[in-house]
Amino acid sequence: MPKLLQDLSFPAIIAGFITCMIGISVSAVLVIEAAQSLGANAAQISSWLWALGIGIGVSGLLLSWKYRYPISTAWSTAGLALIIASAGHYSLAEAIGAFLICGILIACLGFFGIFDRIFQFIPQSLTSAMLAGVLLKFGISVFGSLQQSWSFVLTVLAIYLISKKLSTRYSIVITVLLAIALCPFFIDFTLPHLDWSIAQPVWTTPEFSLQAILGLALPLMVINLASQYLPGLAVIKSYGYPPKVNPILGWTGLTQALLAPFGCFSVNLAAISAAVSLDAQAHPDPAKRYIAGMSCGLFYILMGFFAATLTSLLMAFPGILITVLAGIALFGTIGHNIALAFQDSHDREAALMTFLFSTSNIQFFGIGSAFWGLLLGLMVYLLFRLKPQLA
């Protein structure tokens, strides 16, 4: 505990808050839509948010504390898209059963070390290219927002650049606080009336059907591995931390399985938002950035207990505020991973293919461009590594 108190820092706590805010604000409304599409009532929807907040928060907090680097967890937005698209084929109880099976399968991949062997085979140049491609759109969206409110965006950018020049460590903290404070002066925005109440978990007895296992559980597992775990592990590795593949998959999968009857459809490694907690802006000392992961976990737990209240608050923030802050917070990570991807001249062709495909944001079979970009990059990498046999 004394060590924990010594390592506490305000920038790390703010980095954890931003990580949580990005994770929630991007797709909180989709959680509600997915639950409703399966026939969930208001109490069950609140239970879904409770289970997600508790599962994500506790796993991220404990894993960050255990391994002493930020391990941010999140739900899967791509998984939500799959649930919404296939909701008409399953009952709520069958979907709950599929969530449970999916969690068990991911836990097995982790605890038995299967996924770790696959991950170690992939060169870092390609994982960095994949991550840079996935994150690039967030950086571009900052400047794309100029058409919506150029005065607000330029003001926030100026605040970031000046604070970065004066104090790298506190630049994101200053930018976030001043952006929120200035928001009402540039955009039509008022805080909503908040009704504080504790969310209550609601048990739904799982039902197991072959149709739901093959049509929902297995595709959900593949999507989560491709869209969450692969880029999430890549960003951890890119910052020099040892990616604890087996325990991360094992414990997050087990957490999902345990909370599935309450509506927890996924507890995954965070991909995009995790970069905020891992960057030097959280703390100049890499050994003390784990505080950002723990604080992110605490904010998710708070979201779970006050699910309806905090979700409505975060969703009340103007979209442009979330877009600009998320993009600025990821500037450092985008530049960091582009540098890593193209530093080795032998792998540049493969890295370029991975980067461009991952940037495309296209999907095949419900699986996003990050997975396919990495697959293409691996094929190009192996092609160029083969020694030509000339007659």
C-alpha cells in the first residue's frame, strides 16, 4: 500500500479517466440497443451495464496491480454489432448462454497458452503497423472536426500544443480540463439533470442451443480475439511491456463467463483506448503508469454501480468533445507506432500493407480490417523472407 500511494499521480488518474470515457462514450448506446434487440427490459438493460462495469473494472484494476503496467479492459464494439445483427435468431436466454460459452472458450485459450504461441509468431513491425492504421482515423478526425466547429477545435489544439511545450506530463490533463470548461462557450451544451441510483443485477438463466453456440458464441469469440485482443496486446508490446497473454485472456474470459448471466457479453483487452494509459503522458516513468490502468478500472466500477446515471452523463457530452479529446490523447501513440512499424527497412513492404489495410476500416464476415490487415501483412512478410530459388 505505501508503494501504491507513492506512485499515485494526477496525470495517471486523468489518463485512466480518459481511457474509461473513450470506452464508454464510443458505444454505450449500442449496449442498450443490443440488450433491447434481444428483448431485455429496463431492469435487465441496467443489469447489463452493471455487469460490464464490474467485470471490466475489477479485471483491469487487479491485472494492472498484479503486473505493474496498465492493463485496460473494455467491452467489444464489434461484438455488439454482431449481437444486434443476429438478435432476431435467438432469445435473451440463448444469447446469455452464448456469452457464457464464449467466455469459457477465451479462458481456455489463455490458460492453456494456445493464443500466446500465435501472438509470439507475429513480428512487432506488423502489430505496430496494424495499431497505427486502426488509430489513424482518430487522429484524422480531430482535423475533420474543423468543419463542425473550427473555433473550438483550434482552441483545444492550441491549448494542447502550448501545454505540451510547457509541461509534457500535464499536457493532457490541462487539455481535458480546459476543453470541458470551454465547451459551453463554443457549443450548445448543458449538463443534464442526474438521478443518482444504484444499479441492481438481474439474473437471467442461460439456455444452451447448438444454433446459438455456432451462430453467436464462436463468431463472438473470433471477433473479440481479432478486434480486441490482437491490437490490445500489440499496443502493450509496443511500449516495451511484456504482454501477459495467457493470464490476460484467461482471467478476462473467466470474468465474462461468471458475469454472463447478468448480461456481460464481453470482457476484453481494450485496444484503442488502452493506448492513452500506456503513453508517457500518463507518467514519465513506465514503472508507475499502472496507476492509470487501476484508475480506469475504478471508473468502470463506478460506472457499474451508477450505470444509468454515469452513462447518461458521459453520453450528454457533445460528440465533438469526445472526438477531439480522444484524437489528441492518441497523437503520441500514433506517432510512436508508425516509427516502430517502419524502422526496419526489411519489413517495410509488409508493414505498409498492414498499415494501409488496417486503415481502410472494411469488414469481412463481421471481422474488422485490423485482423485482415495483419493477415495480409504476414503473407507479404513471409513472401519477402523466402529465399528465391533460381534455376
